[in-house]
Amino acid sequence: MGYTAFAFFVSLARELIKDMEDAEGDKEAGCRTFPIVYGMDASRKLFIGLMILINVLLSLAIVWLELVSFPLTAISLGLFGMLPALSILFVAFRVKDRFGYARLSLSLKLLMLFGVLSMITIPLNY
């Protein structure tokens, strides 16, 4: 369930960033995406909120993995999940242009990949 929630929230954050990246074209095409309807500032706040939620969930997952004696998975999730998610959160405060949104979108793809790859370490804990 944890990996499912992780994938859902990272995908939701990435879709929001992609909508922010394409807001000008979507507006001309008459689309009603979140950034067009509620504005870029509200979209940025929602994205930052999603990234905070992702970081909190990752923190809880790491603590739980330690408690149930899955130290390798906890370490890999911390290094390859938590650290990139924190860096994405800090970058999100400064990004305001299309190029920055494209970089965030790529970073979220990598976060998804690294988070899912941490499953490889589960059998190594035994």
C-alpha cells in the first residue's frame, strides 16, 4: 500500500507540474486545468503541499521499515527517495518559469524510479 500511495502522490504532483509547464498553450486551447482555473500561485502552493505530504509519508515509511527490521530498504528509501524529494521541495520554492517546471517534471520521474527501485532491497533484509 505504501508504494501505491507513493506512486499516486508523485504522479499527481508530476501532472500538476506538467499542467503548470503547459499553462500558456492550454489557456489558448481553452483547457480548464488547475493552473488555468485557480492560477499559478495556487498551483505552486498545491505542488509544495503535495511535496510536503510526500516527504512526511516517506519519513513515516522509513521509521516503520526500521521498526519492522528492514534496515536496507529504509536506508535506500532515505537515500534515493527522501533526499531527492526534499531537494525537489526546496527547488519548488524558486521555480517560476517553463524551464524550471520541465526540470521539476524530470526530477519527479527520477523520484518515482528511485522510489520503486527501493523495492529491490526488500529481499536483502532477510
